[in-house]
Amino acid sequence: MNQRTSADFREHARPWPFFDTVTDYWTDAFQRTALFLNVMAERGERYATHAAKAAPHVLKFEVELVMDGRQLARPVNYVLARVVPPRDFYLDQRKRPFVIVDPRAGHGPGIGGFKADSEIGVAIKAGHPCYFIGFLPDPVAGQTIEDIARAEATFLEHVIARHPEAEGKPAVIGNCQAGWAVMMLAAMRPELFGPIIIAGSPLSYWAGVHGKNPMRYTGGLLGGTWLTALMGDLGNGKFDGAWLVTNFENLNPSNTYWTKTYNLYSKIDTEGPRYLEFEEWWGGHVMLNAEEMQFIADELFVGNKLSSSGIAASDGTRIDLHNIRSPIVIFCSKADNITPPQQALDWILDLYKSVDEIRADGQTIVYALHDTIGHLGIFVSASVAKKEHDEFASNIDLIDVLPPGLYEAVLTPKSDVDPTSDLVAGDYLVRFVSRTLEDIRALGGNSEEDERCFAAAARVSDINLGLYRTFMRPWVRSIANDGVASWIRNLHPLRLQYEMFSAKNPLLPPMGALVDMAEDYRRVVPADNPMWRAQEQMSEQIEKGLDAYRDWRDAMCEATFYAIYGAPLLQALVGLKASDRQVREQAGEDGARRALVARRIEELKRAIPDGGPREAVTRALLYVRMPEGVADERGFNLLRQVREEAGRGMSLSDFKKLVREQYFMLQLDERTCLDTIPEMLAEDPELAADLIGRLRRIVNVVGQSTTRERLAGIEPLLRLDDRRRPARHNGDEPPHGRSSMTSRPQEPGHRN
């Protein structure tokens, strides 16, 4: 396109500046309109082409089909594909594979590999084999959420079998809806998972803060999930994913009805390709079985049962998130109005009463908070991929061996003047800082009365759903068939907007000549044109007006919700006043787990004197760094060198077991652990001397002043010329002090 400003067409200034201003603006406006309609027509054509594909997706990477879920004993419309790395990319078969699972929440698959800089892109860049679990537009008749979970378990088994040399089980990324699905599967089949990354995934649907997060009120304001059942029946057993997309669009009317379109119009010369690329995914609506959507609405959206072990598999087994044995990484954003941090993190508060319980369960939980990115940006933003997702991929082994506890991932730009920069893999230094549950509570959340209101909404939902099934469903199903369902889907407003701007519209083809003329004689209005500035100001006012409407609407919805479901009479009628117990109790403690923990504690206590220099130096390093409450990749990369150069073939899983066992031993009996170090070093003095030198280097490179002081305190235990067991000291405290993290023994969980 030949772009020229209006000034290029005038050799001499005309005597009528106002006339020039008006002419320039309206010439540009006419051309922009023609080019805008052309982009919209192309969007409609792409929509039709995309929808006609047998397996539509928006991946920017070549993939090859590995397994088809339709061929399983319980068939589902999911597939497992291997991502073919671009030319000149080297994959290390010793590195654990990554498996990306995309959300099936109304849109089609591929958002995890939407761009070169994406979750898939950074995993391949880091040398990891990569797989993708996607889905087809239409579900298999009769498939359920549990069927999908079991199919994904089969996929993971196949990935594990394809990579026998990999150090560690697959790292699995679950985006949005796929996040809670992955967590459910990890609770059912924990042995299949390495670290789990859940991005923008709402696991605690009731959570939020007043004045924000309006989507959580939707179920209550609609009277519960009876409407979900109605739409499934009208769809003749299928639920149209376009309705889910409508819910997303209603959250931000200014963007939906104005800003997104105006941004294309105002930047028509450059914005078209990006707009079309995104719209291809946004308009790729998929279907769900009515049973699938009803499960999601009843058990998760309104019931909020996942984090309280309220969901059971078909065999009666409770899905308990305590069963997950892998580290969990949670990525969320404060600017996300679909999955706010409370919904992404508050399941931790439902599951555990303290960080001590997290450690006792042997669990590692890492969360990362973004300040400004929106929900979709968590998956599609190139800047997020280059920063957060890149660091997660680069440090996935460090995450896997972190001692149990709760951490926040803090990323800071790498400094060229930092003498340790060679130990930082990417452009950012990632530090895992110990946190407590109070840090999560500080983000805001529900009061007990708020929880009671949501519980009342859940019970009203059950009542209304029962009434619908009893009195309305027979009549609805009597008129529902494939023809009616197809007619309803085709008339959905989100589909109509694509159909209106396509070849089916007889008014668009004649626009071709105008588009050619606009491209040939393009005249871009100057940015200082008064009419252009007036247009920009008008756009801002329209956006502010729609935002004001949104804020008023959300405030009214919130007030209405609490007025209805906070009413004592309604709560009494649904049975909430019949007991003084909390409306949402924490998942019960498993007696078998307690017995296993007790047995494991005794095993660890007996094993404290066992081992050689590797165990002794690892124990010493954990001891001296405990007060920092921080782990970062620099220290881990030095430890990696220790493992590779002096580990005598130690695998990553063995290294992980070593670190965790030494950590738990220090938690149980710090004094005995330290007193036995000299005897352990004496097992191999040559190796001990090498490892002690590396220990001192790690502390000197990344340790704080407290760490150096604690190392100085145990230096007598590291002297290789003294093989005598040091005498025990009187008193409650060892001479080298006790860290705040070991103020009392903790019960370790068994993860190996």
C-alpha cells in the first residue's frame, strides 16, 4: 500500500486552511472505511475457512498426530500431538518433555502456541521436547469430564514412554479451564506428573473482593445452573461454546462494542494482520456435551467443590488435591477480571491451615503475580512469554527440587555488572521467596458471611435445577432436535457478526473497487488535524461512557446478589441456619496419610547418620541458607554442576530425593543432623574436600551475610583433619543457632 500524507499532494499551501483540514480528514475517513470493511470481509472469510477444517487450530508450529482420543475405549474428542521443532532448534532428550493443554472454554485450541514467543516456543527454545493436547470442534456423544481426564492420563503415559532418557516426569501446563482439569487429573494420577504450571486458572470460583470480579455473581443472579441445562436441551444434548465467549465479552463492554473495533479502524494501515490473527482464534467456537457443561457449572462455577474434595469420580473416589505430589506453579494477574488472583490462589487457603501443613504434606507451591496483564495476555502476550513463561521453562528443574513450602517467584532483570550473571540462564534472575498464607490473605478474599451468601446461591441453584428437570425439561426436549439446535447456533449474535461481513453479504463484493482505489491513492490524515483529534477525543468519551456503564452494572449486580442471598429468610429456607458450622469446610485429613507420614518420620530419623559427603554438604547448604527463605537459579546452577561433575551419575530424581530428605531431616532434628556431618564427610575425604570447596563458593556467590555467619558457625564440622564426632552441647540450642524455619519439628510428606 502506497501511504502518503495529505501534505504530499499539495505543492503550495492553499488559501483555505479550514477547507484543507476538512478535505484531508474526510478523504482519510472514506479510505479508512473502505479498508476497514475489507479487513472485516477477510475476517468473515477466514472464519468460514477455519470452521470448515476438520481439526481447526491456531498453532504457529508444525505438529504431528501421536494419539487420537476417539480411538480409546472411552472415546473423546481430544488428541495428542507432538510439536515439530523449527529448523536449527536442538532438543535435549534428557530434558523432561513439556505438555501444553489448552482450555476448552468456548474457543478452539492453539492459544498456547499462538505465536513464536509463546508457552510452546519458550519450552522448545529451552531444549525440551514439546507436546500439545488439543480437541476437535464437536464432542463425542456421551463423553464426560472424567472421560477426558482419563484420556489425558493415557496421553501422558504415552509421552513418558516415548522419553525413557528424560530426567523427570513431564511438565504440564494447563491454561485457564485446562488448569483445573489438569489439577483434577493430577489428584487422580499423581505419578504421571512433573511440575504443574496453571496459568489464569480459577480453582476457587467463589473467591474475589467486593467491587471487583463480577463474573462470580453470574450464577446466583441467573438463579443457578438451570439455564445451563436449558441451553443444553435446546442444543439437543450439546452446549454451544459461543455462550461462554459471550460471558467473557460482557465483562468489558467498552472493549467489546467499541475499543477493539475502533483500534482497528484508527490503525487500519498496520493493525489488520494482528487483528485477523486474534479473531481467527476468538471466533473459533466449539461445542461441549450438555453433561460436560452441566458438570462444570454445578461442581465448579456454582458449587465450588474442587478445593474441598467435594467432587467424586464415577467409582466413588474423592478428588482430593492433597494427593498431588508434584510442585505446582500458579501464574495469575491482578488485572485479570476473569480469573483474579483470589480465584487462582484461594484454594490453597481451603486446603491448608498453615505453611507448616504444606511442608508436612511434602508439597511445593509457587505463585507469580503480574500487575497489569489481562486474562488473555497470560497466554498470548509475547512479553509474558519472554519473561514469566521463559523463566518457568528455564528453571523447571529448580522448581522440581525446591524444598516443600509456599514461594513467590520474583523476577528481576539480569545485570551485566553482576559477577554471577553467567549463572543466570535468561534475561531475568528468578528468585523463589518463602511466603505464608497471610501473604495470600493480604490480596483480599471472602468473609464468612460472603461464603454463606455463595452457599445459599448454590443451594438455590440445586432447587431450581430440580424444578426445571421435573417440570420443564420434558417439554423442552419434545421440541428439541438437530434442526432446532442448528438454527439456534447459526443465529447466535457472535456468529452473525462474522456472517454479516462475508461473501454471503451481497453488499460487500461491490466494495472491491473502492478498496483498490483507497489502496492506490491512500492519504493518511496528519495526527495534528483538528478533526482527527476531535475523533480521538470522542472515542475516549465513548470508552469512558461504556466503562461507567460497566461499573454501574457491576455494582448493581453485586448489591443485588448480596441483598438476595444475604437475606436471613432465604438462608433459613435453604437450610443454612440449621447449623452453626462453616458453610465450606476444609478437605478432611486422611488417616492413611497421617499413618504414612508418621512412618516416614521414623524412617528419616533413623537415616540421619547415613550417607556420605554429598548428603553432608547438601545438608550443610540447606542449613546455612534456611534463614534467607530464598532460592534462586544461581545457587541451583552451581548445585547442578556439583551433581554433574561430582555426583557420580546421580539422576535428577535422585538429586531431588537427596535434597528433600536432607531438608526434612533438618526439620525433624537439626542438632543430630549437624553433629553427624563429620562422620559422613569421612566416608570419602577426596570428594568431601571438593564438595566443601563448592559449598563455600555457592555461599560466597549468592549467600547473604546471615548465610556466611551460619557457615562460619559450622566450619569446625567441615574440617577434614578432625574425624572425631563432636561432643553434643548442653542446652536447647546448638552452638551455631537454629533457624526460624525450624522452630519446631515438621512432619514431612512422602514424595518419592
